[in-house]
Amino acid sequence: MTAPLIRTSLDHVTEWVFDLDNTLYPRECNLFAQIDTRITHYVMDVTALDFASARDLQKTYYRDFGTTLNGLMQRHAIDPDHFLNTVHAIDYSPVDPHPDLIEAIAALPGRKFILTNGDTGHARSVLARLGGAHLFEHVHDIRAMTYVPKPHRAAYDGFFDLHGIDPSRAIMFDDLEKNLVVPHEVGMATVQVVAGEDFAHEQVEAWELGRSTGPHVHHVTADLAGFLRNLP
């Protein structure tokens, strides 16, 4: 198979695809920490494990199945709607309005999408806090993926087909480098959005914060708004 062309210039991009959690808002606000804790308690309820054991299983499913939800569906046949409604019952106030980011995204030429392993309701709540509810043509969520999440190829293929996206003219922004493997393979430009160097949180595993130097990560930024503003 021919290696995908890595473009350093992004002047070819007409389709802008953003992950949601820890990408459109900074990981440092710890919004996802609330979801993470609620997922642990959900795993406890399903498995009757203690907190520490449930957390270990949660992270194992997250790593191996793409989402804890996918692991729970595969191994415990849970109701995905009940799971999503439960874990997203959180306080969204840690997400501050971000007019600089909203302005930078609005100025991008072409269509803008969200591709998230969360659900649409959660995405809308985040966007309302950021001030960007009007920016995106579509939120392609875990239900639209038929619960097969990133980084699985089917999650991306269904998204491309539904919206008529040519990957060679698209770019993917995601905080997890493993979620950029398929975008790179199909010809998208890729950007890993990372936390600041001094970020540390006991709920976050080291692999979740990893910065890859692999060929599937074309650009890395800890400042998404700044990255977008500085595009030619």
C-alpha cells in the first residue's frame, strides 16, 4: 500500500473535523473527569466490583474497545442509552466561553463537523458553553456510529459516506493519537490537541496524555485557537 501523502500546508482543506472532549475545550478544565468518575460508578453497578477494580476494568475497556461503553456492551450487554444518559448528567460550568476559538473556527473555509465518541446532547451542552452552537454542520456521535467508536475504521467510514467527505481534502483534530491513525491512513491531515506540559490528574492514564511522534500525527498543538489563527 502506498504511504499517504503528509501535507504540511493545510490550504487544501475544505472539511474540518473536530473531536469534542479534551479537544474543543481544554483538558485542564477537567470536565471529562466528572464523566470519568460517573463511568467508574456505572462499572461498579454493572459488575459489583469495588472502586479501584472497576476503574481498572473501565480503563482496560477504554483502551481495548475504543470506549468503555463499547466494552460494556460487548461483555455485559448493557443498554447504551441508559449509560449515555447516566454518565453525561454532569455540571458543564467548568467549560468557559471561548470567543477566540469560536472566531477562529468560524473563519475556516469550508464545512465544519464534530466526530465524537460521546453523544449529541453532551456535544450540544459543551458547544452552548463555548458559544459555538451555530458553527458545525453536524455532530456525528456514538449513536450515528452504531456504537462502534473511534479508533475503529467503521466509525470514520460511516461519517465520510453520510456527509460525502473526501478524506484527501479533510483534517482531523483529536486529543488521542490513536484516533488519528485511520484519518492518516485514508489521507486526512491530522492534528493532535494536547494538554499543557504541566498537566497532571490522577484520573488520567499516561497513554491518554501521550504525544506521538509517529507518522499518523502531522501536527501537535496545546493551543487549538492559536493553531487555527496562525494558519496561512
